[in-house]
Amino acid sequence: MTVDGNSWRTVALACVLLALAFLNGCAVVKVREQHAGDADLARRADVLGSGRLSADASSSLASAGLDPENCRREPEPCAGQLRQAVPEEAWLATIAEVRTLRMQAAAEAMRTAPEVAAHEAMDTARWAYAYLFMTARTPEQRVFESRQGRVLRLYNRAVEVTAQSLFEVARMRKSAPDQTQQIHNLHLRIALHGFDRKQDDTPEMLLASDTLGFDNLRAVYGRDGFGSSLVAVFPQLKTVAAPAESTPPDPPYRDTRYLPVTSTLRFEGRTLDEVLATEDVWIDVYNPYRYEQETIAGRSVPLAANFSAAYGVWLARSQLARLSLSSLLRPRQQTPFDPRVYLTQPYDPDKRVVILVHGLASSPEAWVNLANELLGDDELRRHYQVWQVFYPTNLSLLNSRARIDQALRATFAHFDPQGDDRASRGAVLVGHSMGGVISRLLVSDSGEQVLQRLLQSFPPAQATALAQEPMVRKLTVFHPLPEVGRAVFLATPHRGAEVSEGWALRLVRRAIRLPFTVLRDTSELFQRNKIDEQELQRIGFHKGRPPTGPDDLSPGSPFMRSTADLPIEAGLPYHSIVGWKDPSVPLAQSSDGLVPYASSHLDGALSEKAIPSGHSVQETPAAILELRRILRLQTAADGQ
């Protein structure tokens, strides 16, 4: 077979092209268009979310001819080689990611090897810290770069693992975490900032805030920044068994057991190489309510925070709703539980107090979204702290008023014995439903009015004797809480509610049980004064049983007749928020489904907001916005 010249030239050209292709390693670039969303995910992907190195880190290792798996196993020689091959920032960020792979594996075995997890986490944090603060460019100059955001996430996760690992180390050693600890070759020192707890107070659990999800919580409020947000769970107060006469009374206040904290790690050294070589490490633990920023490596940086997580964990674990219902309907109660004042954050002497008082058959859970949104409002959080009152709702309203009054006065006196803190002035009292009726009594001066009206049906001699009884005077003669500077009433039946006469509530009222001590003390009082059954009925007793909270809510009850027109303290500003279940009905003839407008309306209110809502108006966004507006009024009145 013969081949002509043209054919030979064609074969030769093909061979040349083939040889060039082999010489070029067959590198053929192809263009593949991605969906914008997929491209964005690829840019943001990192080792925390995917378990794989980011595109930036993979490129850096590839350019230095390094294998990611070998680097994970032996990061030190890999770091040395990479430093010679890529720019400084790429080097530090890549090794931080490689270290994170090791840390994540160690964190999975944290319960059995917490010291290993802590050591790996601190090494990860060290490289991320070096990138963030020890390079030629400042964090401000990289503020729009995705790599800086990625490294900050690695740092925050490393701090989280360090804190939880140290907690596990202390648990395994069966000792409280010391202020100084040795973790392998690292000398670790712990510093607390903005906490008033005793040094020997030790949490029983540390929860990572960002890993918690909550049902029935509309939003989670926090602050992006430097450090890791945690929830420190402290043990419950333990009562010591002792003879009754020597047992101190249980205090009414409950400092929060669920404390939000922000942790950071700092490394000694003024230069990059010093930071990478140091064995001296600080873990700083901040109260995020008092610290919004901190100076780190000579720069002021915002501290991360989560203000909803601790509150949500408390509500989820408190079982307050169950206790509320059991106290209302439990057939055999020896004594009523005393009202409690729950602080949602550590006491701050420089912040005004918002006091929340729930309604019938309820608990602090009624305020879940309202309280959460107050905590989440940056401006209000700087000026206010939230206290929540929890009380049994089966007792008469005068009894509940007296017990809540005593609990609040004791709480203010405990935290501010001298009475000169900002927190002890201008508190805002917020009551819903039956809690609003009690709140109005807490800001009223009864004089002798309530006492005289309740006793007016008794013969003069008996009325005179009863008026001198300490228990009677304690319930019927009272003065406003001096710490309160403003009040807000939500869906409050100031003149009672007709629904309390309905068949459903009548069944509930029959099922309500009063504690034995209340029945005993009341019986002894009337036996002493020779009060017969007919006279007891005229003041609301039924078959010898004192009136309950629901009984008092009836429009014609002796309680309503004696207190409905009791004036609020002169000069005290107050506001009303009412539910308007059917806006097609004129407001004056409307109701929230339980409380008619004629009962919830108060003359003289500085403002009244009618919101399309049922009785649980405190759950609506509109009511929460109105309360936030009112709190800003109080802040403005304080000149803050």
C-alpha cells in the first residue's frame, strides 16, 4: 500500500498534536455553569458544615503539593511546608481548617478523652486567633472577605469545644474547675468577667447555645461576634433537713439557674511566632448582659451572645405550668407554695426592673414570647432586667396580693439592702388577666376602705373585733410598692368578668381546693369571733370555704364590690392593653372573649391600646410592640 504526500503530512500533524497533548498533561479546561445558589453554597462551605476542607484550603494545599489526609494526621510538618508556599493569611486559615478536622474527631470522644479534645480545640483556636489578629492586615481590612467569616466560625467552635471539654475534665476528676489548669503542655488560666456568683458555684452542665432549638419560641435573639455562646446550668438550691423551728424560711427570690455566658480564648504573645509557640492560654468567661465588647489583642471587638437560649432552657425544664395546675386542683394541699420571683438574668443594680405577673391557672410560661422579645431588644436590654412572679392562683386575690407584695419587697431588700440602686426605683409592673387585678392592688393605697366595706355587713361589735385581727388587717390594709414607677394592665377584669359565672368555670371553681392551713387559719379566726354561716356567706364564703381567686373575679363578689373603684397611687402613670376579639363590634360593647371592655377599661390611663385578639393578648406581636413603646417612655422619663 502506498501513501501519498498529503496523507503523510496529515499523519505527521496528528502525531505532533498528540505529542503536545501528552507534554501538556492532557490538561483541558472545561467551563461548567453553576446555579447561583449552588455557587454561593460552594463559596461558603467549610469544614464545620460539610466535614471537608473549603475550596480555599484545598487550593492552598494543592499549590504546595500537600495531601489533606497527611496534613490531618501530621499537621506540624505540613504547616512548615505550607508556610513557604502560600501567603501568610492563606497559610494560617488553611492550618486552622486542618486542625478543625482533628478537633471534630476528638470532640466526638469528648466524654471519654476530654483532655485530648480540649488540647486539640485550643490548638485550632490558636491558628484561627493568629489569622484574626496577628497578620499584617487588620480584621477591619478583611471585613468583607468570606475567609475571615469562616475562620471566625472555626475559632468560635474551638472555644465551645474547649469549654465543654474542660467541664468534662472537671467532671471526671470529680472536682470544680480550677482557676488554673494544665492540659498536656498548655497552662490554662480561667478569668470570670461580670459575674457576682461565688467562686465555688459550679455549673452542672454546659450547653452550646447554637445547637439548641426551641418549639413555641417565635425567635432566638443574640449578637454575632467573637467567642462562643453557652448556657451554664447551675444546680437547684438544696434545703437542709432541720427541726421546723430552726429552719430558715425559703427565700422568695430565685436567681437564674440558667445563665448565658460568652467564652473566648486568648494566647500570650505580641508577635505571630510568639502566639503560635506559647503554652500560656487564657479562657475568659463573660456575662453578655454586662459585656457587649472587649479589647482583644489591642482591638475592640464585639462579643457573641445568645439571650434566648438560657431563657428557653429554663422554661422547658421548669415544669411551672404543671405545678400551677396541680396547686389549683390538687385535692390535698397542706400549705400553699409561696410566691417566687424568678430573675431571668443575674441582678444588675443599674437596670430598671420589669415585673411580670401572670393570670389564673397560669405561670411564667404565659410570657414566653413577650419576655423573650424584651430580652432580644438591644435598647431595652441595656436598661431593663425581667423578673417573673409565680404564685398559686387558687387563693383569694387579697391573699395573693399580700403574699406577692411580701415576696417582691423581700426580693428588692435582698438585692439592694440600702435601697439606692437604680433597680429599686421606677420598676414597671405588668399584669395579665387576674395578675392585672393583683397588680392594680400592688400600686394602690387601700386606707381603711377595703376593710370597712368587707366588714360592713357584720354587727358592729363583730366588725370592730375583726378589724383588729392581724390576719384581717394584713389582707385588707395595704400600701403601694414603693419601687414601682409605672404599671401596665393587659386584658385585666378590673370589675370582674361575667364568664366567671358560666357553667364551665363553675365546674372549675367547684374542683378548686384550698390548702389545709388556709382553711384552718380562717376557721380559727371566725370561731374566735363567733361568726355564723349566714354571715360568712355574705362575705363570699361557700359552705365554710373561703373565696378562691376565680370566686373573686365574679362581678358581684364581695372582693369586686370593695376594690373595683380603689384608686391607683396618685401620680403613677399606668397603661391598658385590651383584647378586641371581634373588631366589627364597637369597642365599648366588645370583649376579648372572656373580659368585657367595660371591665378592662380604666379611666385615667396614660394610654389604652385595643388589639384584635382574644384573651391571651400578651402573646400577640402588637401587644409586645406596645409594651416596648411603653418601656421606652419610662426610659425617656428616667432621662436615659
